Amino acid sequence: MTQFVDAPGVIDLSWGHPDPALLPVGELAEATASALTRYGPQMLAYGAPAGPPDLIEYVCERLAETDGRAPRADEVVITAGVSQGLDVLATLLLTPGEQVLVDVPTYHLALRILADHPVELKAVASDHDGVLPDSLCAAVSRGRSGGQTVRFLYTIPTFHNPTGRAISLERRRALVEMLIDLDLRVWEDDTYRELAYDAPPPASLWALAPAGLVTRLGSFSKVVSPALRVGFVTADQATAARLAASGLFDSGGGIAHFSACVLAEYALSGRLADHIDGLRAAYARKRQALLTALAPKTDERAHWTTPGGGYFAWLRFPEPIADDKLAAAARRHRVGFLPESRFHLGDGFASSAIRLSFSMYEQSELTEAARRVVGVLDEVHSSRRGSAIA
Ligand SMILES: Cc1ncc(COP(=O)(O)O)c(C=O)c1O
């Protein structure tokens, strides 16, 4: 019934899904009943194209607290999650043959969504602090000097999937300046902003940039439930209006209207804010369980930096390891993770890192998972030493 398929005996850290035990089943049952009482038949009708005004109001108020700038109501459109938002932006705003840039590694399934459109995806390099300026400039001028239209950069500045990094405020400001100079627009994936464990993240690119440069995609999947399929876009007023006036929204009305009304009820009751506080504490404990168990053992075979939020730890190796070797060792040790190659364009990329998702499992399972990952590293490391000697 769910996308996640449990393999008995395996601890599979390859899934970036919420912990089922942290999904607010009872609270959503109550919010659904009370939303139906409050909104009545309007909740079961075609919804307003941009989304229910109550949810838009919540998004504006919440971003006033969690981001550098609150949007106006006419700068927000409710979507069916980041995935649908990205897909519809690509449908509406891209012309076949145009180029979209992605700073790699990046969310592998965003690559799949973009690949469903007849455009060219081009990689830009990044480091621990986001897009590398030289690589970005080079990609833009390569594309344009070849006569191509380079339309957008898709990027995840905050609690990045897969690396967990959050780029600094300084680098965000520099990136915005560069984007203005390059006249390049951005789709900013802001899925994990709410899941900050140590300190609030810096302002989004959307908040820092002049209107029209950045469209930010937000989601309720990680802070409430992915099954609701609700997210939002913040954009300049013209882009927001273009989205809400699309054929999709015109024909079907506001997307995920029923779920969006339930969320509005949950949010405006104040219970969502308490729930998010609880999630932050719970996911921070999971992060700690995984990294503490890895810490004494990985030394020169792998290293990582503690992610300040989100779902992922990124374990780096000093040298690339073939995916099939990693996968075979993972099977033997009954643990799952995703190799770096999955987060790059094209085939044949040699992975120097793996993504470990600490969101789904309990702390004791994460401790055991870390032990198994260390087993994988030991095995791969000793077989490499063996082949170096041989
Ligand atoms: C970076 C990133 N963007 C988007 C999504 C999907 O978001 P949604 O459920 O809102 O479509 C995910 C889910 O893992 C993600 O990690």
C-alpha cells in the first residue's frame, strides 16, 4: 500500500520518508472532522485556483517567522507538493530544447521530474557551500555561446538532499548577485526549511532576491504527511498568477483542495506548530543516534559533517568506490543506502559518498544500521587493500 517496501531483516537507509510513528494520524482525523464542520460543502467543491485563503494566510504568517521575508497572499500558490510544483513550473515556463542547470549532487527524483520535459539538463559543480560560482558562469556562457537559452537553475540551498548542507547567508547573497548579473532564474527547493535541529537556517534565496528572480517550492510532506500531497510556491505576483491561471488549475480548481483545507484547519488551530517542534526534537535524536554510532569507527575510511537539519547524512570516502561493490557489501550486511552516482546526471559516475537517511527508523535501529555501514566500509576497504597488494 505504501511506496516503501519493507525487506525483513534489512535496515534500509535509502528512503527519505517520514517516520510512520511521527505521522499525526489522530490529529489529522480531528482536523478533518473539524475542517468539514467549518468549511462544509465548500471543502468538497472545486477549490479556488491559488488554494484555500486560510492556508495561504498560514504560509504567509509562518514564513514571516521562519524565513527572511513574508510573502504577500498574491505571491503564494498552493501546490500538490514540491514534485507537482516543479513539474507544473517546467510545463508552463520551459520551451523544448532550452537548458536547465542543476548543481550536483542533487535530489535524484527532481532530475527525473525535469527529465520528463523536452529540455536539456546541464550539471554545475558545487561544494560544501553550494553552487560553485565559476562553474555556474561557465555553464551559462557555454550554453549561451552555443545559441541555447539557459532558463533556470534548480537548487536546494537549505538542508540539501543528499548532502544535508545548508549554504551560508554570505554565499546566498553572492549567488543572488551573480544570478542578477547572469540574468538567470532559479527554482529553489525549500522542502526541509522547517526541519532545523541546531539553529534556524539562513533566509531563502527567494527572500533575498529581487522579485521575479527566484521561485521557491515548499512542502508539507516532511512536516505533516506526504500522502496529503500539499505544498506551496512563493513567487513574484506574475508567476504566481500564471500558475493559478494554468489550464490544470482552471480545469481542476485549486489542487489538493480537500487536503489543503484539512491542513489549514490543523495549522490555524496551532497544533501544527507544536507538531513541528516535536518533529525537530525527534529527528535531531535520530541524527544523533546514527552519527554517534558511526563516529568512533569510520576515521580515515570515511568522514562527514553533521547536517544542521533535514533527513540526510552524507558519508564521504577518500576515493571512489564502485557502486556494484558497495551494493554487494550492503546486501551482505543487510543495510541500504544510496550511492553518490544516483544524484548526478548520466551514467558512469564513480561514487565517493553515500547518503544515509536517518528519518524512518528508531534510534536503536539507527545504531545497528551504523554498525552495519561500518561493516560495509570495512569490507570494501579490506578488499581494496587486498587488491592493492595483489
Ligand atoms: C529535496 C526534495 N524535494 C522534493 C521532495 C518531494 O517533495 P513533495 O513530497 O512535496 O513532492 C523531496 C522528498 O524527498 C526532497 O527531498
